[in-house]
Amino acid sequence: MQNQHTTATPSTDERPLWPAVARGWRQRCPNCGAGPMMRAYLKVRDTCPVCSQDLHHHRADDGPAYLTILIVGHLMAPVMLFLFTHWEPDPLVTASILSVGCAALSLYLLPRLKGALVAVQWSKRMHGFGHESSGQPIPAHDLA
């Protein structure tokens, strides 16, 4: 016997992941790609000014910072090893060069990774992105 229980279901239109991530990397709305996602360096807009997509649902939290540390560490460690093994520079010179490099790379990556993470959440309909009409997630027992 089929379940006669009718519930509101989330929209089933496809949201491709990689185009959304590319838009997020460029700090653009994951829905339309035209509107700016950020209103400040790391502040995500509540809605897209072009397509009115709600963006306030995002829960990026510390994810972009962790990813930035992971990437910067993995990129700068070989550079540090190469500097010490091939040129053996003064430690103060090395610290200065690597500090500037790490800071510049971190400042470049952090907003882009935040945009990409928000785009992943939008694409996968996480944290309320799949239920724009009501603004509230559908309880799990109603989806069965």
C-alpha cells in the first residue's frame, strides 16, 4: 500500500556542483553567477542583488579558515624546504619572505574558499538552501 501522507517536498531542480563552486570561487552568487556574494571582505550578503537568492542560510563558520591553513601549509612547506636546502639563507630573511608569502596567500584564498563553501552548501541544499519558499527546513519525519 502506498503512503498517502502528503507533505511539502523540497524543489527538485538540479543544482550542479562544479559550476556553483566556480561561481563561489569568483565570489559570485552560486545561483545566477552575476551578483556579488560578498558585501565585505568575508561578509556574505543576505540575498543576491541580481536574482534575489537567499544566501543568509550559509554556515561556513571555520571551514574556510581551516581549508586556508591546510592549503597554505602544504604550499609553503616545500618552499621552506627548498629555501633551506638550496640557498641556506639567513633565518631572519627566510622568516620575512615566508611570513609575507603566507600572509598574502592566506588573504587571497580565504574569501574565495568561503565563497566556494557557501556554493557547495547551496548546491547540496544544505542548511535551509533547499527550502527557500518557507525559510524553514522540513522536519526529517515529514520526508519519509
